[in-house]
Amino acid sequence: MDWRQVSQIYLDGINTGIATFQSDIPLWDEWDHGHIDTCRLVAKSGDIVMGWVALSPVSGRCVYAGVAEVSVYIGERYKGMGIGKALLNELIPLSEDNGFWTLQAGIIRENTASRGLHKKCGFREIGFRERVGRMPDGKWHDVILMERRSKNGSFFQRGQAFN
């Protein structure tokens, strides 16, 4: 199991102050319950986890079953090596194979590296939420909303039943 290393990379992200509004690493059961089992990937060199990507459902309502939130985190020592791009480019077809037609990300405005990564992988900015998140130190942040729509036309054919 890679959770020990994945959670350490998550903590690295927390410590940047611009990767997430989380202030603590969740317990494994909490994290596992909040993420989709079939769409989790790690990038490894031998036994070392360099980064990870996972999807979370955006809603429990059936109409949003094909929409998921992306989380991508790269270990501090491995940033700038193309690992994030490789992970997202693996996740995209995997998500489509698992019935997802829209991937979305809410990225803290100051996290320009993550915004750039998502753009390179076909995401576009669709808006922002002003002062929506407040850090434990009291600082407010805007969140840039980004999405990537599947280019797989079979999701959008008329007359097909929706399961």
C-alpha cells in the first residue's frame, strides 16, 4: 500500500499554503471513502512514490455521476519533471473508460503551476469563486474553476439511456 508516501506528498501540498484548504492529512479510511477507487494513480520510481492523482465525486446526485473533481500532487523533490502531466494524461482516458465526461478542478488562484499543468492537459478556466476559502491563518483565497470535457462523443449521443 502506498498510503504512507501518498499522505506525505499530500502534507507537502498542505504545507505550501496554496495547494489545498485542508490543514491536516485525513486518515486512510476517510481519504479512501472520499475518492473513486477506479481512478487513482501513483507515479513511482522503484518503491518511491513521486506523485499521485485521484478523482472525487462532486455530488451524490445521479445526474452528476459522470463529473469528478481532480486532485494531483507531486512530491517536492519531483516537481518540474513532467510527472503531473504524465499522471493527468493517464487519468483522462482512465476516467473516460469509467464513465466520466467532465473533470473539474478548483485551484487556488496563487497556484499558477497547477493551473498551467491543467491547461497543458486540456482543461480550461471557466470562472472563479472570490474569497471562497479561508486558511487557518485567516487569509482568504480565490479559487479558479477549471474543467475538461471528454472528447469522446459517445457520452453525448441523443436517444441513449442514462444509467
